[in-house]
Amino acid sequence: MRALLVSPSAAPAGAERALAGLARRLPGLGVDVTAVLLQRGPLQGWLADVAKINPLTPVVEAVRQGFVGDGVTWANTWPGLVCLAGLLAVLSAWALRGMKRTSY
């Protein structure tokens, strides 16, 4: 394992493919802990707990209501819009802070 941390070229060929697969999979892990694949009802254990606090879950549920269910309602839409606005504010502040730090 130490060889993988020091130099990827020192790893066996199979390990390189495994690391490449893991690197492609990492961005999807954030989606897996939302209610994208299942609605929150069937989720059990730690997935249900994480889906409750994940800020993307209300966004996914707001979008899902247009395709699955009885129709679009304001009660199911506003939590997603609030989460999108909050994410926009936080990520914009983070981006502006980074821009200030890199441009003197």
C-alpha cells in the first residue's frame, strides 16, 4: 500500500485500474447518500440518517415530484428551492473568497 502512496507507477497493473475505477466513482458517492435511487421511505439504517441531513435530498425530491407521484405541489417544492438558494450563497461566497486570495 505504501508503494501506491509514494508512486503510482510502482503499483501493479491491476491496482492502477482499481485506483482509476475508484477515482471515477468518488464523485458519485455524494449522490448515493441522497434519496436519488430510492425515496426516503424505503431507506433504512445509516442511509436514512444521512439522507435526512444531506442538503441535496430536498432538491432531488423537488425534481422527482415532476416525474413520479401525484404532481407538483408547493409543499414539496419550496424545501428544494431553499436548499438551492443556500448552496448558491455558500458556494458563491467560497468562490469569491478564493478569487480574492489568488488575485492581488
